[in-house]
Amino acid sequence: MRARLAPVPLAVLGLQVVAAVPPAGAAPTAVPSASAPLPLEAMLEPVRTRYGLPALAAAVVIQGKVVAVGAVGTRRAGAQIPVERTDRFHLGSDTKAMTALLAAMAVEEGKLRWTSTLAEVFPELAAQMAPGLGGVTLVQFLSHTSGIPSDNAAFLALLQQSNGENGNLNDLRYWLLGEFVKQPLAIRPGTRFAYANMNYMVAGAMLERVSGRTWEELLTERVFRPLQLESAGFGPQASLGKIDAPLGHLVVGGQLKAMLAGPNGDNPLIIGPAGTAHMSVLDFARWAGWNAGEGRRGPALVRPATLKKLHTPVVAIPSAPNGGPGTPAQGKYGLGWAEVTVSWAPGRLLQHTGSNEMNLAHIWLEPRRDLGMVVLTNRGDGKAHAALLTVAQQLYGRFAGPVPLSHGQPAGRPAS
């Protein structure tokens, strides 16, 4: 969410399928033997122009190799500042899968259990907790089945109030948790999906409590560095006072307004575990490829069976066909990932979407093919949503080949 109390970062995308067709007569493209990825600029530019996007970037990764990538457009609408493939884009709620991975590491290390409850991790707050909240488990927070209501006025007000509190980000998250635990649950825990960014705020606070480190430190040290995501960072993707990355854009009076780095350039940093990461399209593709491999390649950050658990659906997403960009509409939700079905793919795909209303990022995985696709733009409305769906469909039609007979042996430790 943004500091001006606009809706919070968006999660799983609504699965309205936009009419988009792969190039006429195009057959699935095999993994190229050359080391350089295929350029996608010629495919992306017509989509960018059609939907009025400032910038658009996409990449495809197969068997851990980035086989195609492209970036087109400008960093700032109305200016000629060409984007580059190494430019950082905002990921929004696609960050949630990274928080879920950190939780999985903590579980494997014995610092948490999937069934660890909020009251167990924060016993000093138990007496203040609304009825039923103390018994909510880590897996319920990560799957949006905690019973916490979808982001509401109370949550937004606390985010704004946190600006006046002192301390590091972990201190602020603990303060926010202490205030929020008084709020009543909307439904009985474990019974129904209700998307709420507070779920991941709680999970992040639990990780900070058991590790003694901020969530940002954990993600940098445990995920970004091992996966060599060198462009990864937090908050606005551009630097303060610079246009060194694609700026996010709002639509104001029918015109695109570029949002410079600053207090309104992204959600408050306190919301980090729910969605403040940024990185280049190339690094985002590497993240997608590592997940699509499901343990076939290193680094072995968790056991293959644990990674598979993160990808496995926990709960059905109630149908919401009129939801906006990024709004959960259908499918199932796991731990930071959705499982969805679309008309242009023969089987189920893993997917997530992230937005701070100024940017939009899609990630798509098909582990059985060891295939990942990422699509990003610096606009966050319905036109951006339609554009990214169009690109995803075109990429899948071009690059999804036959399912391999064998996925090979997983890397790292055996499952237990």
C-alpha cells in the first residue's frame, strides 16, 4: 500500500485472459545453443505501444538458463530515457514468495515450525490478542488463511501511524504487531482464503523475532547473495534524486504521472515482507528459474521437498471475476504462490503478481517443463495488467516446448 492510504500491494493476479495470439505459425522455440539470450524487443514494443506503457521488460528461463530477454520504452513518461535490461523494476507482492522461502529456511533450521503459533513466538503479547489470533499458525499466515480481514482502514491507519515511531524496521514491525493483535479476526482461522498484507507482516515479524535480524538483512544474506541477484534491493527502484531506473507511474487525469524516489515513490518500508523488493528483469528471471527447477539445481537453500511445499496449494481462492489488476480472482493459493489455469497453457501454472499501484510485475512457473517467465512494467493499472497477460501468453506460445521425459536429480540435500 502507499503512504496516502491507497490500496496495498496487489497479490495474485485475476485471471481474466486477454486476447493475445503467438506469432502466426510460430512453433515452440527450443532452448538456443548459443550463450546469448534471444532478444525480445521486437515482440515487446508493439505491446508497449498498444497499452500505453512507459516501459516493458520480459524474460524467459528454461532449465535454469535465461534464453530470451528484452526491455523497451523509457524510464519516465514524456522523456527519452531508454530502459536497459539491467534496470531495476519493482516486484510488489512477488516479494511474498521470498518471505515464504525465508520461513521455510527457519523451519528447516528448527527456529520455527509450520505449526508455530503467534502466541508461542510472542508470548508477551498473548494477553492482548483478539480471540483466536494467538493460535494462528505460520502456515496459515503464509497461505492467507489466518482469518485476518483483507487490508482495511485499521491496517492502513497503523501503517501511517508507524511513521511517527522510533527504531529500526524490525522495531517498527513489532510495534505494529502489538497494535494490530487487538483487531478481531474476520473468519475462523484455517477455513477460508482472505488476502491480507498483514499476514506477511506477521510472518516477517516472526522471522525477525527468532533470528534477531531484520527481514531485509535476512533476505539479502539468505536469498539475494546465494542466488547472485546483484541488482536486488528494497523500496523505490530509482535512487533519490536520480532517474537511474524506470520510475513508477500513476494515471492522474488520464495522463501518466511519474513518481520519483521518495516517500510516495513506494509503499512504506515497514511493509517489506509483503512487497518492497526490486530487481532487474534478468535477476527476476534467475529467481524464477531457481523456483521452476524445484531443487534440480543449486544453490540448495532448502530441501527440494520443502520448496515443493511452498508451491503446493493450500486453499481455494474465492471467485472474484471483477477484481482489479493483481486481485485474487480464482485458482488456489500455496505459500507465496498461486496455482492457476489459463486457456493458453495445457496444465496448471504457478503464478504471482505484485504491484504498488505504480508498477506491475508478473511471474509464471511451469516446473514440469522447468520453465519460468517474468514480465514487468512501470505502470500499475488495468492496462498494464492486460499488457502483461498479453506478453505472458505470447511468450508461452513461443517458448513452451514438450515436457521433458526426466527432470533429472534434484540438487542439494535429500528430502526428509
